[in-house]
Amino acid sequence: MVCDFGEDMASLQSTLLVALGLGSVLFVFGILIMSLGAPHADVVAIRTAPLDVAPHAALQTISPSLPHMAASPPSQFPQCALPPRPPAYSTLCELLDSWQPHETRPPPGLDNGSALFRFNFTVAEELEAARAYRRAELPFVLHSVPDLDAAHATWTDAYLREQFARTPRNMYKIERSNAGAHFLYYSLRGARPPVGFRPPQSPEELSFDEFLREAWLAEEEPPHRAGDSGLLYLTVSAGAGAQIDWIRSGLKFLLPSDEARAPGRGLVGHELFDVDRTVSFHGINCRLGMRGIMQAAHYDSKRNFIAMVSGHKRYVIQPPSACEALELLHPGDPSTRHASFDWDSAHERSLRRNKAFCNSPATQIVLGPADLLYLPSYWFHYIVSLDKSVQCNMRSGRGHEGEGFIKKCGFL
């Protein structure tokens, strides 16, 4: 069924123009016009959640609450969700200029990710719509996933300290950025590093408690001040078998169905997430980050289910068709398939005005606690941590939608 948002869009336009003032008219009007190309879903607001008690008396200051963003038009699910369709797009530089990546608080009145549908995992017709989007290889957000809601409630700082105290230190990795708040994946295996190559981040031999103290300091300080000495990023993975069992039992919906049903485990997976059973399970990867971290834009070749256990992250998302415009690092570079420059740099963006990079299609969403984002293969994502967060993901097989665009710009 075709959706008609005429009255809703006119009402929203009037509300936002009054709220933001004439100085923002052109920006808001541009976003609204771009949004007419696709339906809007549930209200997607940055949700505040109480932070845990700090581990030290000096760290008791709670970061300011994230403000709510402007509401999307009323949900018209399921008629407006189906058939599956791509998100509504703005342009990349329009999104980056209106909300500078280093700013961890959104500008007032920003419409948060209304181009992506949000589906309730516990409602049968919405779950079926989510399956349709997954089959169509289009991004969407799930909420009310029972195991993820439970993990959000359980994985407090105290709980994590207890779990990491029992986790061997060689089972998790802590890195510090060497370039302020900027993190960039790299691998020297089979790569040809450029002359003078310096790894974008370096390993740190810190305990989990030491990591947590610095994460709380970043909540208190403006991100650019916290980033002067580099920010910390912790990664831990629960692979095949019983390793890091607290992750596997806490996020059992991300386990392969066959393994989840193994005798004695009592863990039940869900076919929505177990897309491709012809490939081996590579684990659930969890990332604990500090406020202000910016992860370089890139694509992944595998389907990606991204679960926010706690905290908030901004995702700027682009389709595979944007590949040629994004000036990615070439194959053979240690950071191949990632952005070749820092998107937070206003100077770098100014050099690309009226060029393919700035005009490439993009949308954005802020994921909050217990949100789950599905990103198909080859979709680009640029990630900013808006506060202290725990995010886990699982990849399941490789989709082929968009593969041609990636090959055309020199990859695969």
C-alpha cells in the first residue's frame, strides 16, 4: 500500500519551523523534502538511561542527559512499512555540517533517523516485516528483544567488573587512539604500509577497572579535552565453545540456532539473526567505548546485527552505491575499505564542496539502549559514541545486494 504523508509532513514542518526559528528554515526544509521519498516509522528519540555509580568518589558527576529529538510523524505500520524500501536520504555533508561529528550532543530539534523503520520484536506482524527487510537486504531497527532488554538491565558497571575479574586478561584488548578521538581499523597482514605508517591506535595494558575510570572521566569532560591524550576502546569476543560464557548466555539470541539448542546449554537462538547456516560462526564481538570516539567510515562484507546494550551511538549510514564517492583507502593499505581522511575535519569537507563526496546519499540514526540495528553487507557506516557505551555485534553470512558497486570502485 502506498503511504501518504502529506498532512503529517505539513504539520511537522510547521512545528519545526516555529521551534527552530527562521535561521534553520532552509536546513529543515531540505531534510523534509528529502524525507518525502520514503515513509517514516515509530518515533525514534534519544532515550536517556541512568548511568551506573562511578567506581571512585571523584567520578560521581553524571554526564548531562541527552535531549530528546524532534518526533517523527505518527507510525503507520504495517501499511507504510511494506513493501520494503530504502531509507530516505539527505546528503553526506548536509548531515555532517548540521551535526559536527565531534559534538556528542545533537543540535536542538534534530530529527533522529526517521528514515529507518523500527520494528517491535514481540509483535508478530512487525517481526514478519523485519524478516521482509532482512530478505530485501535493507537496514532497519528492532526494539523489545527480550534477551537484549535483559542484558541492558543486567550489564551494569558492577556486573561487568565482576565478569571481567574472572576473564583472563589475554581474552580482551584495550587500545588507545593515537590521533585524538579517531579510531581506524588496520591490519598489517598482507598489507603494504605507506612510508611513515603509524598505527592509528596502540594497545594498553590496563585493567578493566582502569579502563572504566577513564571512561567515566570522558563523561565529565568535553570530548575534545578527553581526546587530547587519546580515548580508550575495549573489545572482547565470545567465539565458538564456552569462552566468555557471560556474553553468550546474555545475548543468546545472537548464537547460531544449532549451537544454541545444544544439549545442556538451554540457549535458544532465533532464525531472524541466524541468516546463513552455510558459514561458520565467528562469535559475538563486544565493544566498550568512551564518549567522543569516532570510528572511521567503512563497509563490512558480512551481514551485521548491532546490539546496543547500553549507551548511545550515532550511525551515519550510506548505501553501497556511494562507494565511488567516498575516497576509500585502496586494497593493500592496512586500513583498506575505510575512509582515507577524517570526516570530522571541516577543512577536508570544505575541499569537497559540490563534489561527489559531499553529495553522496546518507541518512543517520542514534541507537539507544536495547536497540538493535541490522546493516546488510556493503553498507557504509560512520560511528560516533555519544556517551559511555556497550555494543555487541554478530555477523551472519554475506549478502550480494550492492556487491556490484563495491567491485566497481576497486574492491572484492
